[in-house]
Amino acid sequence: MNGISSGFGAWNPIAWALLFIGILVVGFVVRSFGKKDYKRGTGQTKVFLSGNEEPEASAALHVRGRHLYWGMVEGLSGYYRRVQALHTGILSDYAAWFVGVLAVVFVILVLVR
Amino acid sequence: MNIGNLPFVVAALLVAFGIYTFLYKRNLIKLVIGVSLVETGVNLFLVALGYRTAGIAPIYTFAPAAKQMVLPTPQALTLTSIVIGLATTALLLSFAVFIHRHYGTLDVRKVKELRG
Amino acid sequence: MTALTQHAPVLLIAIPLLGAFGVPLIGKLGRGARNTFVGLIALLTAAFAGLLAASVFGAAGAPSLYVLGGNGFGVPLPSGMSIPIRIILETDGMSAFMALITALITLTGAFFSFSYWKDRSGGTLYYSLLMLLTAGIFGMELTGDMFNFFVFLEVTSIAACGLIGFRVWLKTSQEAGFKVMALYTLSGLFVLLAVGLLYGQYGGLNIAYLASALTGSTIDVVALGLLLAGLALKAGAVPLHMWAPDAYGEAPAPMSAVLVANSQASLYGLFRILFTLFGLTISVAALGWILIVLALLTIFVGVTMALIQNDIKRLIAYGAVSQIGYMLLGVGVGLAVSVAKPDYGFVAMQGGIFHMFNDAACIGLLFLASGVIVRATGTRDLNQMGGLAHSMKWTSVLFLIGAFALAGVPPFNGFASKFLIYEASFKLSPFLAVVAVLSSILLLAVFVKVFQAAFLGARRDGLPAEVPIGMMVPMVALALVVIVFGLFPGFFVDKIVTPAANALWYGRDAYIGLVLGGG
């Protein structure tokens, strides 16, 4: 109806939205088959962590932004060490990159013609 | 006397000196001087584009007849460029003053709190 | 109405200039008068941009000409030949598209500033610089003359750096202002050198005239290299991007979005030069692949550097840098195959150009939301925020919409343009599509990090209140644009993106013929 199409694929967001709503409705219907007679606030609704005590949610438990992707940054630490070292913050280095890219572009363009 | 390509060579040298100054000097004011050198080189290049050998100034009033005039358009371009250069140099220098006030130094290798 | 439409290109430049020089005068009358004046100017500018777009897209993207200061632009020489010598504003589909983007971003930026800058001093100069920047960006997008392009490029550089270093009491903003001004000036000087080279070789400054006169000589190649490097620096392509996090991070929040529009205008200038000025006189395959390599570097380095930032505005700035890479990728794929012109090349152009609009809307929304967060919590450090979603519900929803849209999650508009880029670049080389898709996923990870750090978390004492209505309305407007463009992409791609892509892909002869064919 109003979708866009590349040469070999199509995307119709209205159809996607209808499908998404349909799936939500199916999920809601399945949820309504559940038990309704449970007691809130007792052990029936508490999270179960292998029987361990779960601490109360507080600001001290909040995972800070720095630590959220620790594993991924550690895994790519070789890349990050080199690339972050290149971002020196010194203005002369920025201009050196500019002159360098200019030189490379000239070399490529002169080689090609 | 035919000056040949001398203005263009000088303009290229000025641009080269300006880039060298910008890359290798430490003081922020020297970096601004480097930018100013590049700008002077480009302005000289623009004016030299319009020069015709033994040409006179491009003014019609009281112009001697049958004489070739230099091109006026590059002169207009250069004037515009000089004015733009004035504004950029003024802004750069005022930023340098504020940097000195905040950081206490004008060394470009020490003014790197924004990095990474 | 037709007289207004006819004069719309020059009014788009003149009205913000009038605003820039009138704001200090009207500011003497008080804050209310000044804000009303600025709002009026912003609304008038947006209205004229809409008029211009309606007239250009209504004519299926045919270029239209506006001569400054005369009826015709040619001066007939005694030999009978006519050289175009006046400054012209030539508007085709791509220019009108960019004008729409600029109008949206400056309108929302100005209205957000009314509330954001309410209880601070210096507002008059702030709005004056904003109007000057707007005038410069419109000038860059509508002009048909190379030196005029350089002049407006420098106007935007000066106004942008004035806005970056505006808060002179902040230490890092002065450093950012100096660095950005020095780099902008250097790149502008190289652009001027290239314009001088072309003028000296061919004797004209008009883009259409130069396009018809260009051969592929060494001088042209040198000028092309200078223009490519200079404009790529202003657009923020890696490895020339290092000023961008400083600039977008230190400017006041609504101005960061306008600075992104400034970078997109330089990107437009690069595309105009590559497609219309040089066309097929140079080796488009080599140039296209240079753009593609720059694009891949930009996409990957931008998003990976964003992952490790601790400062919220710098993080979103790296995200903005990364998205510029998508635009370069789409148009680079189109340029690389523009000799044979297969179908997927046009689809890639559509994707890249559509992404310029989508990115402007999403990044605008994200920068405005980050301004709200910084104002509310008083800090820019992600490690010290938390739990904002308990009290700032609207802001968290709007931030989520912007983040999902930028990362290319359906059904928002980012997915529509990225879908086109993925599919078309896959046809050229599968590696391009792999890098693009992976980086989109990484960008989603980056915004999950921001959302978790700032909004999620337990309720604590002293949570800030929800933002006032003045800051909410521009954000809601941008979010509506994001949602509408996401739900109806076909309509917008047909009506505004395809004429813009046509203007670059097929429109070189029409562009030249409008100036040289007539007189």
C-alpha cells in the first residue's frame, strides 16, 4: 500500500505494525489463561534466585554507565587502546590527519587518471 | 620585467609555511599565525590569477585607451576573503584569550582536556 | 502567492539575516519582544522553505533559477557569446530537500531555546548567532555559484564556532571553540584554493558554467582533491572527525542539532560538487570507493568510540558522526556505479539521501533530550545519573523513540532509510552491508547504555521534575516527525526523496541547461 521497495526487498510498516499488534494480542490472550488467584506481596511473587536473599532495589545497586559494557570493551581492548590513543586531543594532530588524508586523496586521484 | 610564475610559487610557499607552522609549533598564537599565513598565501594566489602582463588597474574613468586591464573579479574575491579572514582571526584570538584565562597555558599539547 | 514562491530562495537567506541583525535592536525592548521576533522569523523561514519545497517538488524536481540583481544573468559580449556572471540561486530537488531539513531543525532548535535559555543572560547574542547560522546554511544549500558557496561556508563556520564557545564560563567550551574554528578555517581556505584554481583555469565561478567547461585535466583533479578533503572535514568523516565530539558536546543542546544540520549542508556541498560539478569527467569508480572507504571508517569508528564515552553529549555526538557515514555509504555506492547506472545505485542514493532527513530528526530529538537530562540532573557524567524514568516519564519515552529510530529499529524512520542502504550496498559488496548492519546493532547497544545509566534504576530522593511545556513541545514535534515518516515511508520517498536523488543522479544536464541553454 505505501511501502518502499528496494530492487529485491520490500518494507511495509503498516503491515508490520498490524502484525506486531496481532502478536501482542495473541500474547495477551495466552496471558489471560493464567492463574488469577495469587496473593501479592507474599513469597508467591518474589523473585527466586536459587534461594538466595535478594537485596532491596536501591540506588547503590544501579549498574553505572561505565560498567555496563565492561565485557565487550575488554574483549576489544586491543582495538580501543590503539584507536583511543589516536584521539589525542591535540590540535596539531588533527591538522596532521587533514594533511595526510589530502595527500592520500591526491595520490589516488593522480594514479587513477 | 616579466615575473612569470613567481607569484604562484610564492603563494605556494606561503601556504606550505603556514601548514608547517600549524603542524609543528606549540603556542596557540603561533597556530593562529600559521592559519593567517595560509590565508595570505591563498589571497596572493587569487590576486595573481587576475594579473595580465603590463595590465593597468580595472577602472574605466580616465583609463588610457587601448591598454589591457587586469581582471577585476579576483580582486573582489580577495577582498571578500580578507574580510572573512579578519573575522576568523578575531574569533580565534578571543578563544585563545579565554583558553589562557581558564587553563593558564597556551601550549597546544596541554590544552587537551577534550580527548578520547 | 506566486510572487512569494518565485522569490522564496532569496527570502530564505534574507529573512534570517534580517533576524540576525534585528535581534539586538528588538532586544532592547525586552525579552518578550525579542522571543516573539525570533519565533516569528523562525516560522517565516520555515513557511518559505515549505513553499519552496512545494513548488520544486510540485514540478517533479525540475531546477529553477533565481538571479540576484537582474533579469538575466548573462552579459552578451561583442562576439555574441554570453557568459553567466551574476550570482544565481539554483534550486533543484536536492536543494529543496536540504532546505526542508534545515527548516525543521532550526525551527525546533529556536523554540526549544526559548525555554532552555530562559533564565540566562546573553540570549540576544545567542539568537543573533543562531539566525546567522541559519542564513548561512540556507545560503550553502541554495546557491549555484562556487565562490558564494565558500562565503556562506565561512559564515556558517564563524557562527557555529561562536555558538560552540558561547558559554565562556565553561573551560572546555573555549578549547572546543578554538579547535573547531582553526580546523574550519583551514578547510575553508583549501576550498577557496580549489575555487581559485577552477576560476583561473576556466574563467567562471558559476557551477553550471564550470560543469560544462570542465575537462579532466590535472588542475581539475587537484581542485577535486582539495574540495573533497575540505568538505569531508566539515562534514565529519573519519579520520577528520575529531573536532566533532568536541563541537557537538560543548555547544548548548539545541545548537548541537543545528550544528549537525551544518555538517549535513557541507555533505550536500560535497555531493553537489561530485555529481553536478564534476559529473563523469573524473573517474567516478575511484571517487565512489574513496567515499565508501571513508564511510565504512566513519560508521565503525564512530559507533565504537561512542560505546566508551562517559559524557552523554559526547556519546550522542559520536553517534551523529557514525550516522554521517551511512549517508556517505549510500551516496558513495551510487557514485561508484554511476557510469553503468544500475537500479541498486539509485536505491542506494535514495537511502543515503533519505537518511539525511531521518538522521537530522532523530539526532535533533536526542540532543534536545540530552539537554533536558543535563539541565535536570546538573551533570553530564553518565556514571552519576540514574532513576530518571520514575519522574520524567515523557522524556524517557521520547528519548527511547529517538534512540530506536536512530539505531534502525522498525517501524521508525531510521529503519526505512537504513533498509534501502543495506540492500543496495549488499548488491555492490556484501562486506559493506555487514559493517553497516553490525554498526546499527552496536548503536542500539550504545543507546541501551545511555538509557540504563540515565533513566533506569531505583527511585531515589531528589529526582528532578518533568520538563516544562516549552521544552516538551519541540521534542514531541520531532518525535511525531519520526513516527510519521516511519509509518508512511513510501509516500515520502516518492514525493521528496526520489526527486532529490534524481537531481543528483540524472539531473546534471538539466542543471547546466537551465543556465546555459537559456540566457
